Amino acid sequence: MAFVEQKWETMPQEKLQEIQLEKFKKQAGLVYGNPFIKKRFDEAGIHPEEITDWEDIKKVPFIFKDDLRENYPTGLISGNWDDVYRIHMTSGTTGVPTPMVYSKNDLNTWATCMARNFVAGGLRKDDIVQQSHGLGLFTGGLGFHYGLELVGAKVIPTGAGGTERQLRLMQEWGTTVFTGTPSYAAYMAEFALDNGIDPVKDLKLRLGFHGGEPCSDELRNRINNRLGYSAHGGGMRRCYGLTEMGGPIAMDCEYESGIHIWADHYLVEVLDPETHENVKEGQPGELVLSNLSFEVMPLLRYRTGDNVVVSFDTCECGRTHPRITRFVGRLDDMILVSGTNVFPSQVELILLKHSELSENWQLVVGENKGLHTLKVEIEPVAGARVEKAFVTALEKELHKSLEKKCFVDIKAVGSLPRFEGKAVRVIDQRT
């Protein structure tokens, strides 16, 4: 098993916790210099110098996504503006971006985390990587790019889109690793087969590093088989990250037993969203993250809104850092339908269990006489025959899982949109 920084990646958890506490105390002193955050600390009745143990960390106030939007653009900067080297941001549903700024050291820390991810996932220096995450304000593309270069792999920064060209480059250069959103990877496989290219026989892809959107185990299995990752001795690694923590920060290792989060740079808490108490290990809770290393705009106790299960056990790969072992759903993606919470990931989990159905689907939320309605539009796999009895059984399965009646509309192959970036799964037609 290869490592970038073996000492840090396999450090005993007791030592990691000592480092985390010291770094958290230092970061608390830094962010206290920000007027907005100082007010939050004062209202909570806590001063950075009073943080001496883990129980004191629980007294530190949370930061929320709306705090970044309400203080846009520079209101949550705690470090020196003159040290800023780069600015990223992600647009939100409110129209106000979610920003993040970086010093040179911040960028180096980010690149190191990503390099660790790639090597843990099986990347080698002799790999040829096509990097199709968008290169721009979105954190994903450049976060991937600098991590890949730090490992020393050969990077083709294609950016998103241009699927025909992407496939041509894969054939011409013998690309072995592909990055992008999971939905784009699925579309890439479909496009290749429709154009007479068999990824297993005609390409050399062995690894995929895919992030930017949720991905079920079923979708990962399909991508592994169709793009040739499994056939060529590798597999797909899922990536996790968020702009508020700097961008993509965590990923599967070769054992695919959970997404590693680097504890020397990020403090992980899994809390009951109502009581704010730690949940028992193995139970789902809201992921709360603290940035322990950034110098300019670190956020402490950030409420991600992600409902996850985390393991703190040492992984088979030897890494001692916590792992996200299951995503229940992201609150940003959750939709409220007549008082019922529905996660698109729930829908995908059910749909892709069935080999007759393709990964091309969307969830349509509508209204009928004042009541909200749910409908899944999905294409079958080319050549598959879907009977009425199958649709009826699928509707019952969705109803049982979602606790909400959900109709199924089987569409013609090729009729639903394809995506070269993040997939749009929810069409909300409510007034």
C-alpha cells in the first residue's frame, strides 16, 4: 500500500486527537478576530482561551451556509486579506454565492489532501489522467488538478464536456484514469457504446475518481462494469467535499470501505441535528466539520447538512482517519412533498437495483388540486422490455421507501436529458 505521508496517514488516533485539539484551539483564536464570529462566540458565552478540552469544543457556536451568503463576499475572512492567492465560489439556490478564499499554504494543504486521496485510491505516477471536472469558480476541477500533479501523474485537463473528443483522447493517449461527475461517467459509457466503442476492449481505463454529486453503490457498480474499471483491475472511487471546507477533501481508498477524511486537517463530528449531541458510532447523524489548517477563511463547527454514518475504526488500508461509510442524504438535495422528506438518493437506490432500468431518470414534483404529486420518469436499458406488472411493483416499492405515492413513467430510450456535469434529477413544477 502506497502513501503520500505515511506518518500522518497512519498516525495513532490518540495522537491525532491531541493534534486536533491543539489546532482547534489555535483556529478558535484566529476566527475570534472576525467581528461576526466574535459576536457568535460572545453570545454563546465562550472565549477561545477557555477551550481546554473536548467538552469545551461543544460550546463553540455553529456556522451555517446562510452565514456565508449573508456575509458575502469577504465578511467571514479571519486571516490576512493580503495573503489571499485564490478565490473560489459556488452559486446557490438563493442566487448568492458560497465563497472560499485561500492563502498559498491553504492551497498546498488542499493539494496534499487530494494527493493522499488519489494515492490511497490507487493512482500511480505512470497513470494518464483525463480530468473532466470543470476548471473555473467551482472548486472541483482545480482541486483535483493540483492533487493529481502533486502525485506526479500525467494530467490532461480537458474540463467538462466534449464527449466525442474525450473518447478520442482516451484512445489516442491511452488514458488510464478518468475524473468527473458520476452521471457524466455513466453518460460517457453510454455514448461510447452508441458510437461503436467498447470501453472494456477499446480503452484502458482502470480508475475513476468521481465526485460533485451523490452516487449510490448501484450506480458505481454500473460505471465500474461499463467503463471497464473492473475489467482492467481497478474501480471507481467516490469523492466528498464542499466549498465551505475548501472543496473536494475526501475519497475512497482501494478497499472502498468508506470515504477517508483527513483528521489532521479536519475535525469530524456526527451530531443529532436536534439535540446537537454526538450520535453513537454506526448511527446516522449530521456531519459537522471544522477546518483545522486553513489560514485565511477557516470555518469551525460548520453544519454541512449531510446525514451520514461515520466509522472511526482503522481501515484495512492502515489509515487511521475517520471514514464516511454511508450517506443517508444531503439536506440541500432534500425536497419536501406534502410534509414528507424525499431524497433523490433514495429514489436512485431503488431504481438501479433493477437491471431493466437505465441510470437516466428524473423525479418530477407536481401539483393536482392542491396536493403534491411525485412521478419518476426513467428510460429502460436499450432492448429491455418493461411490462405493466413490473411498473406496478416498482411503484409499490417506491411508495414503501418514500412513504409517499410515486408514479412511474417509462420513457423512450434517449428521450431524457444527459449531463456532462452535475445531473439535474429533480424537476419541481409546483407553483
